[in-house]
Amino acid sequence: MKIKITKNGSKKDEVFFLTDFGEGRGIWCGAPVKPGTETDVEFELSELFMRWVDILPVSAGEFNIRLEGDKVVFTGVLENIEEDGTGFLRMGEGLVMFECLGEPMALGVFVELQVRDVRIYPLSI
């Protein structure tokens, strides 16, 4: 996903970013970057999410990233959940991978994924 770094946060390596879908924040895991930098990245969501608690169906029909208190909320299409609990959230052309547990959920619907810890890795092309 393409992001633009908008500012540095108060934590070590924390950055705020802007995408076509909205604004978020996370820990930058690469060479130092300055505000204004645009780059392609991959998000790592290292938390274990509970379906129907941290992952909730929504009626919204558009992709979104937003800040809500200490969380970053990703809204996208629940593309797949494999037997081992690996899930895939479609955000436009990209996928965000995560790990989850809990009762089955319908695939192909918009869901919100509430995240406390987002790691951001630059993609080398």
C-alpha cells in the first residue's frame, strides 16, 4: 500500500501516515524517514484478534483507515480466513494479513479491524 508520512509520533520510530483510505499511525521498521516521504509499505498486525470482538461486520461499503483513541481502525473486505486462523483483509488492491480466533464469520463482507500495534515495513522494489 502506498503511504505518505505526515509526522513523527512521540514514541520511538512512531509515524503518522496518510493513505488513499485515510490516516493512521504505526511503528516504522526501516531506515529513518522524514515527513513528506511517500513509499510503498506492508503492514504487520502482530496482535491475535478475536472474531466478533476485534473484527466486526460493518454496513459501510468503502475502505477506510482511521484513528480512534489508541487504536487504528482498518475497514475493508474480509477476503479469507484459513484453517490456521490466518486472515486477509482487502484494502483496495492490497491485502493486510492478520491472525485470529473465534466463531466463523462470513467472507466477502466489510469488517472493521481494531488494532493497537501496527508495524510498517517499507517494500523494496
